[in-house]
Amino acid sequence: MKKQSIKVFALVAVTGFLVTSCDLLKDLDYTVTPDPLEMHGDSVCVKVDIVFPEKGINKKASADITPMLGTTALKTIRVQGEKATGNGEVIQYKAGGKLTYEDCVPYTPDMEATDLMVTGKVFKGEKEKDEIEPIKIADATIITPYLVNKDFKVIIAKDEFRRVTQESFMAQINYDKGKSNVKSSEMKEDDIKAYQAFLEGAQSNPKIEVKGISSTGYASPEGEEDKNNSLSTDRAASGKEASTKIAKAAKHEGAQGEMYSQKGSGEDYVGFKRELEADSTMNEDDKNLVLRVLETIQNPVEREKAMRDMGKTFNYLDKKIFPKLRRAELLISYDETGFSDEEMMDYSVNKKDTMMLEHWLFAATLYTDLNEKLRIYKEAEQRFPDDYRTSNNVGAILYQMNKVSEAKAQFEKANGIQDNPISKNNLGAVAGVSGDRDKSMELLNQAGGAGSEVNYNKGILNIQNGDYSDAVSNLGSDASFNKALAELLNGNNSIAGTIDGSADADSGQGYYLKAVAAARQDNLQEIVGNLKSAFAKDGALKAKAAKDREFIKYMENASFTAIVK
């Protein structure tokens, strides 16, 4: 509460209350909330409760009262006595009265170390009778939210590189109708030759480890089902035997051992449908008729009878389709180890054509130098322009190099290739760094699922907008300077643990924020200790502390003044 009578006018600088040199308006009390004033969301809001004592305003008087914050005039209010004419707030002469004044103004730098003053004019009737002497009613302004780090984070789109991948190699042995013996001609087919060549290469290739070989036998869907089941089993067995001979010829000892599995799969209706759909010479009406039979008749005997009743169509199937189904599939399952880190770093310079997209994206992660990362991502972008990740990642490195406008163009390009949440986050980061908070939040709201960076970026905006509870939530569980700042602004003064667990545990701004928290806990020893550490790390903070209204209670304290001078 601020109060002063005319008799103690000399104390106005200390107590701060409104005085006039006449009896038309006198002895008012002021309570300003908060005091010192505070900046939130780029605005300073003022609330003043004004108490008019008995006979505090002449019955025929009126006054225009204008608070001043630095060079900024807040809105003017008019108060008037009970017999005055006008539209002002009427105050009774004998009873006095109370009114609450509220206003918000945009923050300007001159408000940081200034006073909230009151001035104005006093009237009787229409005539101006006096001016209200400018007097201080509160201190201004705490601007702690401006400590926020505007370190908006961009996301590098991840590669899908796997050092070891599960691969397979397949060859096929075809059989005569009703037979399970392997014909010598089958062993001369190109796929069998390639099968042997693969095993030969795998034996001497340390990057290939054969994990297993399967032989699966099949029969065509005509004839008795039981016989076909047995036939498929026999074909699986003869296929295994043939594979073992091939492995022996390839001198692959592992492929001759216990890694084999074999299975008869009976009549191959799945393969039948696949081959039928792929056939380009069969009459379409006949093909569709057969497909309907396969889809609608579940009983194998009835299904075969329906096909045999098709006459010429069945003959076509027996000649063109069924022979492809009488087979054993030999499948080698193996693990393949890809390029080593050293190989990828070398190949990105000397053997570029050997590198696939995922190799390029992974290779960039092997470097710490931003110029090398940029080189690799640009090469990937040139070679794989249709994948948004390449353009996005070029932008992410440019952003880290503080080339924000170039980064923005890359993020827009990436999102044009494919609308994606990662590039939306990155565009939101650019907008945030550029000061367009509304656009930044709009983009971040479209970036759900891109990563924790999205919420961190929102947390920065929350602090800037004065939404401190949301900031605490969005900044997550990871300790950071901004998380500690959000906690402090949200009313939690015990933030030392958050700071000490962050990258700012030993930074000037980290110690400074702990000093602010100590001031809010009225702990002079912690204020002085943390400020000394802050100044040792960053000398520029001394001038800030000297005028920071967070420390206003201590600005006449010898211990405080000794370290800020």
C-alpha cells in the first residue's frame, strides 16, 4: 500500500503516493499488484487498488489520473466528486470509496529499470485547477522470462541403415508330373549355377554368414490329394539332396551340415493363383472362371472336378501352368554385414557409386564436422532427390551453421517432396528463431510424432507467451536451462536440481538463474554465491544484476552492492 499526506511530502520518493497542492484531491492510498511489476508474454499488466479517504475528493471536483511506466502512458481514468458532472467514477465525499485500476501495455526496454508513476490533472467544473505531482507508486519491471534460450531444435531425418541384414537367395528345381527325382538337365539351369556360385562366394566372404537352407516341395493341384502330399514331401527330400551336392561342389562345408530343413507343402494353390494371374496368353474369360473356382470351391476334389469339366481350359492349365508348380524351392537364409564405418567414410569420397541412399544418410552421422556432414547430405540430395530426408538434412546442417534462410528453403523443399512432420518441426524452428511465434506454433502443431524436439520448441514458445504451466509440461523430463526457467516462472523456486542436471550446471546463465531463485526464497547467501559464480563465467551479467528488479530488496544491501559494482 502506498500512502502519503501533504504534511510528509518530502517522503514521496520512498512511499510513493499521489499529492496535489490543493484540497480538491488528497490523501489517497495505492496498492499495486505485483510490485515490482512483471513482464509476461511481452506485456506488463498493472493492477492498482486506489482508496479515497473520507473527504478525499471535493464534491464538485474531478481528476484525470494517468499512470506512467517509463515513457509509456497507461490509460487515463477519470474520478469525480458526487456533485461533479461527467462520466467519471463517482466517489462519495463523506464516505470516500475504492476503485481498481487495470491496464496492460506492451513491454519496452525502458521499463526494465524504471518506476510506476502517477500524474494527471484536477478540475473543478470545466476548469483545470491543478496538476497531480508525478509520484512513484511501484517499482518496475521484472523481465525474467526474457532469459529464455531461443535454441529451437531441428530434426535430422533418420537413416534406415542396418549393419547386418537378413537376406535370402533362392533357386528352383522343377519335376516331371508325378515324379520326385531330380533330372540332370535341372542341375544345369542358370538359377542352379547361380546358387552354386553364391555358395562359393559366401565361403570366402567374411561378410556373409549362411544361417540355414530350406527345401520346400510342392505339387500341382490335380490328382489325389494324399498322393500329392507325399509327392511334395519326396520332392523336398530330393531337393535337399541336390542342394547338398551343390554345396559340396562349392566347397561350402557349412551348407553340407545340420543347417537344412525340409518340408512338403502339398498342392500349391497359392502358387497356382499367382502363376494364373501372371499368365498373359490365357483367355481372360477362361482365367477369370478358373479364379472364381479357386476362390469359391474349398473342397480339393470338387475344385479339381470343376476345373477338369472346363475341357480345353483344363488342358491349357495342364500344359502351361501346372508344370511350374511341380517343384522344390531351395532357399538360403543368410546374414550380410554391410560396409564398415571406415569403408563408408572412404566410399563417400572415392567410391560414391557403391553407396546407396541409406549408406549416405548413415555416413553423415560418422562425422562431427558440420562441413563434412553437409558435403555428404548434399551428395545424397543430388543422387536421391525424391527422398525428402536428403533435402531436410541439408537444411538441418545449414541451420546448425546459422544459415537460417538457406535452411528454410531446404525444409520447404523437403516438405514439398513429401509432407512430413520432421520438416514441419524444422520450419517451426525457423519461424521461432525469426520471431514469428504464431506461425511457429502453427507448424509445430502439425509436426506431431516427429520427436521430442517438437515439444521442446513448443516449450520455448510457451515461455515467451507467458504460458508457464504448458512450458513445464512441454519441456519434458530432461533437465535444461529452459525447463528450470519454466519451473521458476510457474512458481517453483527450487530449481537448483534441474539446473545442476543440465548442460548449464556450470554456465553463467545457470548460476544467474539460481541466484534469481534464491532471491525469491530470500536467501542472501545463495544470491551472493551464485552471482559471484555467474560473473566469473560471464562478466556482462554484472550490469544486468545491478538493475534486475528480481534483486530490488537487496539493492541497498552491502553484500549485494559489493559484488555488482
